[in-house]
Amino acid sequence: MHQERSAGQENRDKNQVVTEELCLLLGLDPGLPLFATLNNAWKLDSEDADFVDAIHTNAGVFGKIENLGHVDFFINGGSFLPACAQHRNPTLCSHLLVTIYFSESIDTELGFWGSPCSSIWYLLVGWCSDINIPEDQKLLMGELCSQDGRGIFYLRTSDTAPYALGERNSY
Ligand SMILES: [Ca+2]
């Protein structure tokens, strides 16, 4: 049986698809050079989906040095990764390694656990610590990140694979 569909119905269907696709958005070291703007329409921000999760590994060079999602994880300070110290291009290595961390998050037993930090500037100057942070305030980064999470989180990783260090990993 053939069903006639109006153009309006098809447009509504397309909009529905877009809405469903944007319930979750993951930013893997969201890019800086071409997206340095105050206009949220031109960059990733928390209005782009019901839940926006950003993971930062090269903030300030290839990646943004700002929190822009519902949750923002800054790994190893968020700018340069110890695992890339001997790499011939440490900044590019740090930018790209975020994909490896996310892949590992899918099946790691230890998990990448972030501790909350009240501001990105506190994080950058090393004022955030996981000492006395209750476990229920920590947030698992990656594939299994809770969509109830909010705020800035930091965590450390191993310098070599596997990178996850579990819950006691911070400064
Ligand atoms: Ca946006």
C-alpha cells in the first residue's frame, strides 16, 4: 500500500531525526584554531544536545582551553600528555591521543575516574586535588559517563597503555 506523505510531514520527520541524534554529543579535544569564537552557534557548547560531554587533552593549542559542555574532563591537566613527552610532535600527539583514551574507556576494568574542580583556572594552577573528594562526587569518563554529571573534572592517566588508573589517580 502506498501512502501519500506531505512535504510538511517529511520535514517534521527529518526534524525528529535530528532531535533524536542530538541527545548526546561527545567532543574529543574540541578544536581551537578554527573555532576560536564567542558565538556558540559556530562551536560546540552545552546547547547543542541534551548532554554534551567534552574530553580535553591539548587545551590551548589544538584544543579549546575552556569548559563548554555539561561535563568537561581535563586529562593530565588538559594540555600536554606525559605519554607524548618523547613524541616528535607532543602537541599533535596529545590532541590525537584522546581517541585512544575514549576507546580504552569502552572496556577498561579500572575506569577513567574524574574528580570535580570548581574552575578551569584552579585546575591549570594545580589547586584541585582528589584528597577528601567523596567517591560519589567522582565521575566516570568516556563511554559510560553518566548524563547526570555536571561540571569540570580532572584526572591523570598512566604514561603507557593501558592508560586508565582507576579512582585514585589525581594530584
Ligand atoms: Ca554550538
